[in-house]
Amino acid sequence: MADGWRDWQKHVSRPWQPLTIAFLSGVAMAGAIAPLNLWILGWLALAPLWLILRQPHRQVSRRSKILAGTAWAVGYNGVTIAWILDLHPLTWLGIPWLGSVAITLFGWGFIVFWSILRLLTWACLTGWLFGWSGMPKETPGAILRRVLGAIALWCAVEVAWSYTPLDWTPLAFTQSPGNLWVLHLGQLSGPQTISAVLVAVNLLLAEGWRQRSQLRRRFWASAVAIAAIAHLLGLWLYLQPVTSAPDSELRIGIIQGNIPTRIKLFDEGVRRSLEAYTQGYLTLADQGADAILTPEGSFPWFWVNTSRMDDHPFYQALLERNVPAWVGTLGRAEKGGVAQSLFSFGRSGEIVGRYDKAKLVPLGEYLPLESLISRVLPRLSTSAGSLQPGASNQVVETPFGRAIAAICYDSAFPYIFRNQAATGGEFIITASNNDPFNAAMMQQHHAHDVMRAIETQRFAVRATNTGFSGVVDPHGHTLWKSGFRTYETHLATINRLQSQTPYVRWGNLLTPILVAIALLWKLRAKLTADNG
């Protein structure tokens, strides 16, 4: 093993070796994510980058380390979100073919750039606060102090990035939906609980590779022990029964309309939308549905609370069958402008609640710095004008009690679900479009909702336009999933739940605790060194 470490040092000393190794390990980490779901790679694929960053600067320069971090982020995030390229062609929006290519590549590139900033922020903070190379002969305590600091900072940076407009690939995401045992750790303190465990195992494996004989075995044994404890604790949470009241059962109908976005506002799209969702509503109502859910933007025009509402075929069907519905459509935002909304209709057609999409897609639903960017790039949406975001602390009422609602991109932001669960949300309903993206994106979107169902311990009902609609139970099992780009209706039976996981009750306590412990340990070590 010692010879292996010396060989590694020789290889990464060559200019392009760190870059290649980092990029390939980032690609491997992307393989852990849906649709491949090779989740075991999530426990291994960060280790090579850590080995590169831990090299002395005389062997791997700071510049090479920054480039290696960039390469890892490109490999991980660039491959994971390659589905964004399905935006092309945008000619149906009146954009020339070459312009469509340029806009699509810009969108992919900017998202990858944002993920590079996340990785480099973590790497630079870790190096600044805890150092990379250390002394020639470091004690195990000094090594563990750096590892703990890196874990804490990884979680802190993930939390910070989750409050920015772009976030899709936290490290915990690599375990969904395949590793349900470990995903249950999200019930304790959110997805950062899982990320912390993954970073810990990766870094301890890497540190073991750097050491000799007995110390190597201690680091590797620690990594294996953490992974084993995480799985055993997750298994214990997984085996806990979910209790519900006898009268908590709901039969929810799901309509997957399969109306391509490119035709939605044209005559054919309007006709198909009215037919698909109205007929789907009638079918599910006749099957005994208690409520019916439609996707995001099922009717992408203003009609709710207007003079046209009474003449709308879907609304007329609702008045005829008296089955409540949650309908994705456009709404007037409270502060003016347009919102992507999910309206909660009661049995008599009254509006009893509403949810406005909180996390809007940059370029797609609004333009950042619109006065400047609008001169160069158009907005890639069928709605008129930039949309207005809803608040992250909305409360959604239904005829059956409070629900946890989300629209499309909201699924990547766990605090939106946690806030609603903490205020009494008893089940999750998500409405999404997902067109024109491919099945890989749809699998990833489903994986996000699996995580949200487990974290909040709620049933999740998903209605999408083109796939994959689905039903997920509180333990993350997919009870039903639709086909790809098909028209479907489905009647699902779920239960309303009122239990509160530690994450719902107290939020993400783990991250500030880890940061505090790491900084205090660092301060204590510095004071000891100064006094020594």
C-alpha cells in the first residue's frame, strides 16, 4: 500500500493527471444519481479529489488544485444535468436555430459554473481554515480535525447554495431513490445528515490511503464503521411503522395530460388540454376519487377568478361532479404580476386554498437582472412576462385539511416541504411539467420527491405533464409510476399523517453543530500550539 501511495504521488505530480482523475471521479459521482442509481459510488467518488487537494503544494500547485476541483464539479454536475440540453430546439418560440443552440449551451454552462463555485467555495474555505498539506508528520488528531472541518463546511455550503436560485445536486441526492435505508437519515436533520455521512466516509477512505500500516487500517475501519452505523440507524428508522387515524384515507386521482409545451398556447394545445384534463377529471370522479390533481400549467392562461371561469369545461365538470381538485394554472400574484399556481377547489367550486411556485427557474420563468439580460436572451416560457415567486412559508388549505404543496423545481428545496409539514401539512401534492426534458430528468425529479416524502414522513402524490407522475409512501417506496410521455389517469389511495420527524420539528440542527464543533476544535488546537 505504501508503494501505491508513492505511485499516486508521482502520477498526480504530472500536470494533467490531477485534472483527469478529478474529472473521472466527478463523472463516477454522477453515475450514482438517477437514472443509473449506482449509489455505492456516492461513498467513493469524492475520495480521489480529496487526495489531490491534500497533496503538498510543491507536488500539486494551488492552481492545479483549483482546476481539479473545477474538473470534478464539471464531471459531476455537467453529466447529471446533461438533460438541460433537451431545451433545444427553441424555434417554436421564434428563436433561430443557432440562437437556440447558443441559449441551451449557455443555460447548461451557467448551471455547471454555479456548481463549480459551490465546490471551490468548500475547497477554499477548508484550505483557509484547516489547511491542506499540514505538517510533514501529522498526528491522527490533526487529520481528523481537518476531516471534521471539511464535513462541516460541505454541509454549510450545501445549505447556503439551497437558498440560491440554482440547486439540484446535493451529495445526498446520490442515494435517491436506491438507498432507502440511508435516505431515512434525512428524517433526523434533513439531507445534510446524509451528505455529512457520505463526505466522512469518502474522506476517511482517502486519508487511509495516504497513511501507512496500522494507521491506515484505523482510518479505513472508521470509514466502514460510519457507513455501517449509518445503514443500521437508517434501517431502524425504515422499520418504524407509520401510524394514521382510521378516517385518514384519501383516494386521489392523478391526470398526466401529455401536452407538449411547444403547442400549449396554440389552438391544438388548448383543445387537447381542455379535453385531456376535463375527461380525466370525469373518469376519476366516476371511479370514486376524493380529489383530483393536475400538473403544473395544465391550463397556461388566466381563467380562475375571471369572467371566463364559469364557462371553463373543467370547472363545469367540477360543479357537476362535486369532487375537489388541485389545478395547475396561472394566477395573479399578490403583489402584482403572474404566478405559477396550484389552486385548491372545494366541492362546490369555491377556492379554499392556493400555492404559488416558490422557486422559479432562471431564464425559463424569470430573467435575473432582467433590464440587462433581456437585451441578449429571451425568457424561455409560454407565459407573458416574468413570473413572481411565492413565499417559502405558504400554508395550503384543502377540503381535507392542510397539504404540503410544491410545483416542479420546488422539489429540489427541502425547506419548502419542511416548513409546510411543520405548520400542519398532512400529505404532499406536487404538480410539474418536465417537458421537454428526457426520462433522466424525470427520474431525477422523482428522486427528489422520494427524499421529501421520507424527510417529512408523508405520502407524496405527483402529477406531471409528460412523466413521471407517481405515488410515494413515507418510507420512499414508489407505489406507482406512470409511463414516459403518455396520457394516463390513476387513482391512488394514501393516508393523511400528522407525525413530525426531528427534521420537521427542529430543522437542520446538524450543520450548525458540526460547524461549531469544528471551529472550537480548531481554536483549541491553535491555543494549545501557541501556549506550547
